[in-house]
Amino acid sequence: MEWTEERVETLKGLWTKGYSARQIAERLGGVTRNAVIGKAHRMGLSSRPSPIKREKPAAPAVKERSCQWPVGHPGSDEFHFCGQSAEAGRPYCPKHCAVAYRRPSSNENAA
Ligand SMILES: [Zn+2]
């Protein structure tokens, strides 16, 4: 069977109304549920809420190993992150760790 313009329109209409792929296949006739799904995907129809919850793949836990210290004013063109190599287990480079984790009561003469 062919995807004529009319059938495509029917598919699109039923799909956006929330009909299941199986129901659409039955309406169109001569087409399988999988073909309906495949066609819908190729047409770029947004997937609808499915009763089957799909687990989203977890975002890869790639930890930036560069300094996340903000430099400049957020929103300005100059704004960027430091980007130096961060200290192990810290989000900042040694220089910015010294700033971020500086204790107000630290005794500078102790070093
Ligand atoms: Zn830094």
C-alpha cells in the first residue's frame, strides 16, 4: 500500500488527536501498526505520551575537570569559566580553590 497524501493526512489527523498507532492502522487499512509508527516518526510527528513509561537514559556522568569558577559578569560577552585544570575532587583550580575555600579566620602567618 502507498502513503498517499490523503492517507498521510488521515494519519496525521488521527495521530494528533491521540489515536493509537493500532487504531490508526485499522482506520487506514492495509497497513500495520509498525508502519504507522514508522511513518509518523519519518514525518516528524511528535511522540505522544505513552502509557508505557520509558526510562530516560541517564546523562553520562562526565565530570568537567576544568575550573568552573565564573569570570566576569554573567550575561556579558566576557563572561566565561576559568577553565584551568581543576584540583582533584574540587570544581576549581588551585588558585580559585584558595579563593572559594578561604576561611575568614585563617591565619596568613601560619603558613
Ligand atoms: Zn580557576
